[in-house]
Amino acid sequence: MRILVTGGAGFIGSALVRHLVQNTDHEVLNLDKLTYAGTLTSVSSVASSPRYRFKQADICDERAVCAAIEQFQPDVITHLAAESHVDRSIDGPGAFIQTNVVGTYTMLAAALEYWRKLPKDRAQRFRFHHISTDEVFGSLGETGYFTETTPYDPRSPYSASKAGSDHLVSAWGHTFGLPVLITNCSNNYGPYHFPEKLIPLMIVKALAGERLPVYGNGQNIRDWLYVEDHVRALQCVFEKGVPGQTYNVGGNSERRNIDVVQGVCETLDRLQPREDGRSYFDQISYVADRPGHDQRYAIDASKLGSDLGWEPIESFESGIEKTVGWYLANREWWQSLVERGDAKTRRGLSA
């Protein structure tokens, strides 16, 4: 098939591009604006493949989007392009509304126009797959899990913008008949993660000898999903999923934030010991919490397993080992990102 990936130079998008080019026979068009968090070095390993092509475009640019779709003639659109950093959404919500809500509307409008012109057999096979987050469901207590029927209760500008985009996609399915799919995933981690998110930030700061800032008391809980497990799930959904359905994707790896940071430190202590013989644990510090910080997320991904046969391969321990090892072996990738800007700058305190 021909797969158009929006945001294919970002973290999850580039992992999907690499996976599809390396492990399937699908053709891939990577459509990306190349914002601060998007870099083509993330897909350099597949850039020479005859089944890969790239187009720089903004998903809010209707003319550019329509032209790319018409030229590439995709069988599937996987929509990952989004502003995704909660702290940045607190400081500047407008960019999140523009990209995540207006951009998704633009993609839906272009996809609908394209789909309506397809021959019947191709129209029946076409899928618009929207990739979203578990943050749209709000915050859990000490027990329970997010399921596909959990009511939406977004708490940050980021999660509100993603909730809005989810509702738009669902509406285009119900109102216009567009064959849509939605997936809501837990926190991803792995190679090529921009070093402003928790795990890569802790790795980069630890290696620089800096303090490791843990928000609040470190007790907030997330379910962690290795990115390569996630992209296998995405392939399962757009190849075998039922149009109109939503599927949750989780890693079965709930951890407190402090446990995550300590896990990074323990792995670094083994793989790259400090020259002074001390532990990276000594660099951990506690800082003011993020405004409106959700307490707990946990995903029930049983529907994806029972209906489509997917399950995560990596445990949190094996995934962290691979992730830390990758950052140690690929310093040139992340050092250039840190040096060019403000990846390590604390945000989200303006509230």
C-alpha cells in the first residue's frame, strides 16, 4: 500500500516511517513541516529507499496538503503531525490549537475530497488513521484503566487540543462516512526522542552532570510504551482495524515518575559510570510541579490484543536498556539538537 505519514520527521512518526520502509513492502510519503522537534536525521537510515519520499509542508496549508495527496495517491493516511509537549502548551496554547485542531480539520477536508473521487474498490480500502493520546481522558485515581469508552476529560491545553482533533475525526466518520480509525496511546519512549521529554531529558542532563529535575514529589504515574512496539500497533490498526473504531495502545508498564528517573540512573550507572565514581542518583532533585499535573494514566489495551492480535514486546526494563544504550551510541544526533536551541529549558510555569 501507499502510506502517507504526517509528522514523519517527529519522534513517533519517524519510527513509523523507519518501520514501514525497513519491515514492509509499503511505499511511504513523509509529510512534515520540520518544526523544532522534527529532523530528517531521524529517517536518514531509510532516506535512500525507492519506497520512501519526503515533502515539506504544513498540515494547515490546504493547497499543499491536497497537492501531496493527489500526487501520492495514498491508500492510508496516518496522521501523527502535532504539537505534543504539555509544558509548551501551557506557555503558548495557540500553536496547539492551530496545528492539532485546525491542522486535523485541514487533513480531514483534503482526505474526504480525495476519498470521494476514488474508484469504489480503492475507496473501500482507504483509511484515515488518527494517532492520539491517553491524556484526552484526564486523570485516574489509584485504580482503574482508560478504555475505549472512557469519557473525555482533558486537563491541559495540549490534551484539550488532541481531544478536539479526536472528535473532529470521529465526526467526519459519522457525518461523511470517511473510513476513520483512532488510536490513543500511553507515553512513548525510545530512540530519536527530542530531548525535552522526560526520559531523553534525564539521559542528556545526567550525562552533562546537571541536576535531574523531578516535578513535585515524583509520584505521578504513567504507562510507558516503547515506540517500536507502538508503531507495530499502528500498522496492525490501519491494516486490520475496523473503520469507525478506536483502539487504545499501552505498554503494560505503569511507573511513578521518580521510578522512571531512577531507572535511567541505574542503567547509566552500569553502561556509562560517572568518572568520579558516584551514582547518577546523586543528581536527582525535586522542582515545582507542573500546573494541573494529572496524577495517573493507565491504559487497558486488551481490545487491540483480542481484536487484532497485538501485544508489546518490550518490558519497561528492556526498553530503558535499549533507549539509554541508543543515546550513548548516538550522541551526535541529540547533541546537535541541544546545542541549537532550548531543548533543556524548563517550561510550563507561566500559569
